Amino acid sequence: MNALDDYATAVVDGRVLAGTYHRLACARHLRDRAREGTDAFPYVCDVARAERFYRFASQLRHYKGEWAGRPITLEPHQRFRLGSLVAWVHRLTGLRRFRTAYNEIPRKNGKSLEAALVALYLTFFDGEPGAEGYCIATKREQAKIVFNDCKRLVLASRELRARIGVLMANLHREASAAKLEPLGADRDSTDGLNPHIVTIDEAHAMKTRGLIDVMETAVGARRQPLINWITTAGSNPVSPCGDQHDYACKVLDGVLVDETFFAFIAHADLADDPFDETTWRKANPNYAVSVKPDDLAALAHKAANMPGAANAFKQKRLNLWVNADAPWLSMEGWRKGQSRWSPDELAGEVCWLGIDLSSKIDLTAVVAVFPPTETRAAWRLIAWCLTPEETLVERARRDRAPYEEWKRRGWLLTNPGKRIDHDAVRAIVLRAADRYDVQQIGIDPWNTGNLVSTLTEDGFDVIEIGQTFAHMSAPAKDFEADVLDGLVDAGGNELVAWAISNAVVQRDNKDNIYPIKKRSRGRIDPVVAALMGRKLAALDSSEPPADDPDLLVA
């Protein structure tokens, strides 16, 4: 065993307290170790590279606080996270696997020191000719925090001082023509950059993607660049960091596959008691090291007695996105429900269709809902998702979703042009009716044009279902419960899984719910369509009350 595997195993086995995404990051590592070097996964974990990095860190010394002057000793979670960045390489090229790293950790857990170690190592000791390293942030003064940590590490080390020149806002090594500098979005020119390592410090404070986009474009000339995000949880989910947090969660959940993206989030779970010491340990991997229990207890006491301090405590010290809507549906339950089956297996079976047309330029979903049978406990879904062909690439970038891959795998259909073609939607419905026993079709009346009348003329029983609490709450609650129990099966459709992970609900004062698009983190059209199908299926299967006058008619 080694430091990477040891830590991941301890977390997955429950010997180390960890939140959901902390645990999923470790489970991902172990899963990758089991398949490394295969044709489907051409990466290997070169533990020797991690050990080299650990030796580098151990030769440096702390420069402030109670540890000033002592050699740096990486904690197990730091060895796991930082070692992963350098150890995973392509089996043929030897180049590093991870091109983006997202580390979201509460305050006082050593993020800045870690980022400084990685920045120094990759800029000056990675064998990259003319390496350029940049520490960036919204303000140049913020960007200097990690840079100044780098500078102090150099000044505190005789060995580094002999190799690296130190200026006020520049570290450089003549032998390799390498340099490391701070950059702020507020004042620095970004012309002509060719970065090898970019550190984005306190990423939650970045309000726009301008400088981030420049850096992501500029690293394209390098063989194995790294963009290293370090942050605590933010308060605005609609922000560059909010988007990256959401993407990291989807990668760890297995909703999206990105083998070059490293994600680690240390956090409390929403159901945890924020004022319990066990929760503090769970959220803070450096608890009782750099995170002082007495300090955290004092902050927790203040938060418990001052409502205004509670959100700051949860955000900064428990790493919770306090103003973000929680995901509605259980991804663990969703994964549990998925199995492999062919749509042909359902030929001739009774089903109900839901159609969510969305806007004319985005995603439209037609979902067939098949109820459980005597031999099948789960509801089955077949989803046909449609989008305009000409804007596919642009919207894939905007939605941060692999639309092109989903199209190749048959989970996404396109129609020519830049707008959703209602004739293409009708064709999907007609093909479904040829294969399955379609009972009714539910459709949101908004933006339907002539589609309802056309489908009615085709002989379908079309029911308009408005997106309101009255119409959607009951099927939404049934669907939620079934997903949690692993009783909804879309045959492993990754696009539907992505929509499931995006969904957020609105609640009224009577705890009625329905999924709301404007607060969800991505497209949820297949979810809405599935709920309309579920509503019709429930109406069909429910028995009328005993005093229904229709029952008296012979």
C-alpha cells in the first residue's frame, strides 16, 4: 500500500470521517486503481512520482505561526490530494492525467500552503522548459497571497534560494527560464501568456470568467498544464466557482465523465448537526492540526446564538454553500435503480408519454413512462431528447455538458437548423406509438404552437398539464420517493442522470413541490417530462371514490 491508497481506503471504509463528496473522491481513486492501464482507461498511478513530491515538500520549512522553522509534514489528506495530481499519468506518454484540479476545503485547513507547494514544484521542478506559473484572483492583492507563500517558502530554504531568484512580484530560475508571478483580473495585462501551472485562489470570489477563460485558452500550448482551483464554499451558485463546484459534484457523482478533472470537496452534509464536534471533524480534514478545536467551538457557540453568524460558520468552517438550493433527488438512489436493458424488451407494453418542449433553441424531451409489472418492481423510462443541430457545440460549452458524446451514444437527437422542429417531436411520438401501447400524452401548454392539435388529429389523447403545484406536486413526491428507493430505471441514460442531478424544487407553505427550471443548475427537461407521464399513469391507475355517480351507470 501507499499514501494514496491508504488514505482512500480509510475514508471509504469509514475509518476517517468524511462528507459525501470527500468519500466519493476517494472511491473514485480506488475505482480507477482497479482499472488502471486498460484500453478503456489508459492511466496509471506512478506512486514514485508522488513520493518525489513528498520529499520536495519535506525539505521546506514553515515560516509563520507555531510551526515556524519546522520541516513541512503533509497530513494524510494532503498526501492523497496533492500526490494524486502528480502520480496519475498516461501509461504511454507519461504525461500527467489531471489538467484541472478543484479543491474546496474550509478555512484554516492549509489550502494556501498546499497551493504554494504545487505552484513551486510544477513551475521549477517539473522538467517543463520555460515554465510559467501564475497565481490569479479577482484582485491582485488576493493573488499575492499564494504567491507570497511561495516567496516565503523560497526565502526560508537555503536550497531553493540557491536556485530561484526572488523579486517583489516575481520568482524565476535562470537555468530553466521559468517564472512564477501573481496576476489580478483588476489590473494586469494577460497578453502573450503561456502558463504551465495556474493557481486560482479563493475562487468563490471570482465574479466573472474573464481571466479564467484567458488562462484556460492559454494553457493549450503546454504538454501537461494544470489549472489548480482552491477555495472555500461560496454563496453564489451562479458564478464561475459555483459552476465549477457543480461540475465537480457531477464528476464525483458519476453523472459526467472527465478523466482529466480532479475533484475533492471536504464538507459537512446537510443533515449533519452544525454544532456537533463530529460534524466539525467531518468537514475539516486538518481538525486538531491547523484547525483548532477551541477556536471552532467558540465560533460554533457564536453561530448558535447569533443567527447572523450561522451562515458564515456553515460556509467558511463547514464548507456549505449557504445560499445554494440543495439538489432535489438522490443520486445514490438513482444509481441504485439503473440496469441495462433494451427498449425492445418493452415492445407492446402500456406507457404514458410526457413532453416538455422547453424553449425553441434548447432541449426538448419526450419521455415514455412504463409502470412496474408483476416481474419488475421499478418504473422504466425511455427518454428521447431533441436539440437543434447547428447550435449543438455552442450549447454544449454553455451548459457544460457532453452533448456531442451523448449524440454519438444515441441519448441525444438533433434536428436541422437552429430551432426545435415540432415535426421532429411529432415523429418521435409516432415512432413510440408504433412500438409501445401509448395511453395518453401529457404536455405543458406553454409554447406548444400547433403540436397539441396535430397530435390530437393523429388520434392521441393529449392532456395539457401546467407547471403548477396543483398539477406537479403529487407526481413529484412519488417520483422522489421512488428514486430514493432505487425504483426508477432509465437504462443508464447519462443525459437523464445529468438532468436528475440538476433538478431543484420550489416549495410552498404546505410543502407542495415542483421542479423549477430557473433555479436548477442545468437542463431538467427529461425530469419534467417524466413527471407528466407519471401524473397520467397515476390518474389512470387510481380508483374513483365509491360514491362517484359514474359508477352507478350500468
